[in-house]
Amino acid sequence: MSAQEDPKKASDSTNDALAEMGRAAASPTKFALERERTDESLRQEREKTDQAVESRQDNMAKQAEAVVERARDAADAVLSVARDKADAVLDTARDRADERHAPGTPDSDKAVLGAERRVADRALQTERDSADEVLSEERGEYAYTFLPLERESTNRYLRSERIRSDDAVANRDDFLAMVTHDMRDLLGGIVLSSAVLAKRAGQDEAGETTLAETRRIARYAARMGRLIGDLVDIASIDAGKLAVSPTAGNLAALVAEAADAFEAAAAFKGIALESRIVAAPLPASFDHDRMLQVLGNLISNSLKHTPEGGTITLVGERDGGDVRLTVDDTGSGIPAEALASVFERFYQVGGSERGGLGLGLYISRCLVHAHGGSIQAESKAGTGTRMCVRLPA
């Protein structure tokens, strides 16, 4: 193994280790699992409640039917007795009329029978009302006692699960903050030591080799620094604490600054990086560092997918009441079915062969939305990609 290959592999190994740690620390897997367990517990509790409700309803219906049936039987018995009494009174009246050898008194008989009928109807109605009252009490006992208790038990369990999940997320964020702080210090030491070695390099062939390797260390350290920054931003987004401080400024100057920052990287890969401003200046309210981060993410993404000899073009222009910033490249493009997913967390077009965590576009979208703007991708496989950012002017 040559002297030049050793540091490269060591840097690759360190970078891969950081990426793996980042996925473990920033990935919402643990949090998602906690949420899934919570939701599964809730579903189970709801199923138990629904089964209990169904069973209770069946029992209540059977009991209500039995109560109503008993009430109906009692009412029918009362009605039967009343009818018998009415018929007996009517028979007695008719017998008396026959004994006097005089015509009966139909009107009187009808009046007596009507009175008896009304007594029977009132008795029947009383029984009906009693049955309805019993049924209503049975239903009220279920509605106001049984179901609320089951719901309260489920809600208590859900609150407990949510608290556990929130504690897990808080512990993850604390861990991530400590790790990123320490790793930034270590990276600073690596970059400083690399700079010292570069200054001490001689003018001979060994010195040139040393300079080449120190430049390689600097590139990998910068990449690791960006990964750490992405992890911190993800933690801030999850916690709802993404910091954006917009101030009045000129986006045309921001475009020129972004182009200058990546000119060397583009030249190293043999890619032409151009910038163009249409109708400068482009006044807007934006957070300079955060929007520079957005453009940096878009340009870096284009550099990854644009082959040698390609072109990346930054354009700033007015579009009605908005300012539009576009990053066009002549790279491999994005398949149509993947366009809707490129801004999702941890998504990488074509897999993970090109490195990174797949967080750049996700963070960019969050930052642009925090500015009240929008971002979208336009592409066809094999014809390049255009990323378009719109901000209120």
C-alpha cells in the first residue's frame, strides 16, 4: 500500500464512521419505534374497548328486551283483568234490565265500558312508561359510566407512552449535542495539525506529497464538518428550534458568493460553474448564512451528479412578487418517479454510493419554508436537473 493511499483510506473510514454514527443518532428510527409501539398499544386498547362496547351493547339489548317483555306481559295481564271486569259489569247491567222486563240502557252500558277501557289504557300506559324508564336507565348507566372509564384508562396509558417517547427524543438530542460539540473540537485539531504539516512541507517530491495529503485531509474534514452541521440542523428541526433570522439584503450578492465558494471544487472535477443575475439588485429579507447553506447544498448536490465536462449554472431573477434562484446542471438527472421524494429525509437518488446522509435537500426545504418561500425540483433522467427556490421579494 502506497503512502498516498493510507491517509485516503483512513479518511474514508473516519468519514464512513461519522456517517454511520449520524444515522444512528439523527435517524428517527428509535423515536418512530416508540411511536409505533404507542400507536399499537392504543389500537389494542381501542379494540378491547370496542369489544367491551359490543358485548355490553348485546347484554344491554338482551336485558332491555327482557325488561320490556316483562312490562308487556304485566300490561297485558292488567288489560285482561280490566277487560274481564268491564265485561262483568256490562253483563250485570244487562241481567238487571232483563229482570225488570225493560229495555236495556245501551248508553249507560257504553259509558261504563268506556270508563273501564280508559282505566285499562291508563294502566297499560303506566306499564309502558315504566319499561321505557328502566331501558333509559340501563342505557344511561352504560353511556355515562362504563365507556368513560375505558376511555380514561386508554388515555392514561397513551400519555405514559408519549412521555416515554418524549424522554427518549430528549435523551437523543442531548447525546447528539454533546457528540457534535466534541467532534467539532476534534476536527478543529485535525485541520490545525494538517495546516502545520503543510507549512513545514519541503520543496522536494516528498513535500509535494505531503501538501497533496494535507489538502485531502482538509477536504475530508470539511465534509465531516458539513455532516455534523446537518445532524445539528436535523435535531433543531425535530425540536422545532430551527434558527432563522431574516434581514434585508441583496440575493444577487449571495449568488456571487456561493459561486465563488464552489469555483475551486467545480474546477477540480472539470465542471464549469457559472452565475448570472437578471436585473440586479435582487432585494429580499433573508438569513444570509442559512440561504448560503441552501445554495451550497444545491450546488454540492449538482457537483455529485454532474460528470466531468458538465456545466452548473446559478441564476438569480425577479418573478413577479418573488425572487427566484435556480441551480441548473447537466448531470444524470432524476427519474420522474423520484422527484416527489428528493426532499425527504435520508433520501438519496441512486442509492448511497456517492456518500452523505441524504439530508441536504431536506434541510434546504425546511430552511426555505422557514423564510416563507418554496423549493421544487424539475428534471428528467439523463437531461440534468433544475432546483428552483422562490423567496418573497
